[in-house]
Amino acid sequence: MADILNLDDLAEIVPDGVRLGIGGVHLSRLPIALIKRILARGKKDFVFTSWGGGLPLELFLEANAVRKLIFCFSSLDIFGLAPKFRDALENKKIEIEEWSALAMTQALHAAHFNLPEMPFQVPFGSDLMKAGSFWKE
């Protein structure tokens, strides 16, 4: 039988610099108590991978704990723009990879099947392929 960890023990085993994906959507089902415990330990240099950013991303950016962001968008839903996200991008405080929703979906499918990549259609008129060196035709 697997051990059940409390939040402090779980936060302790999260190493600096790993890639994190935070579950939940906008303001629902977010592991805020765990996030606060991770950040309270001064953990840094995360690669934050997120479909929608939101409050978890804002907390990590507030703590200057993000080295790189892989994302589709970030929003605080009914509360409007995400100010830490906007500041980080406008002032080039972190490395970013901006993906289309379909590209992110296909990347997650590839990871699920332990594949390095899966094809996706580039949105018509998009300069997505020019925006980063992480794409292949």
C-alpha cells in the first residue's frame, strides 16, 4: 500500500527546477495550499507548463519562482488580466513558449503515449512557427 503524504511532506519532495503542471481550471480545483507550501520553502527555477495559467501561475510569478513558461494563455477569468503574467511577458522576465490550444493538446497526447511529438495544424494566418525554435515542420 502506498504512503499518504501530508502537504508539507509533499511540498518538500518537489525539487527546484522541475517542470510543473498545475491542475484545475481558472479558479476551481486548484491546489493552492500545496502551492503556498512549495513556495514557502523558497523553491525556484520551475518550468511552468499550463493550459490556462491563472491564479497558480500568478502565485509562482509573484515568488519569482518561474524560469520558463509553456502556455496557451493566462487569465484570472472574471477578474480580468493576470497582472504578474502580463508583467513577466511585457518585461521579458522569463523565457516563454506560447503554444496554440491544439498544439498543447497534441503535446499532452504525445506525452501520454510516451512519444516525442504529434502533428498539429497551425492556425490559418498564424506566425506560430516563427515564434520559437521548438517547432518542426
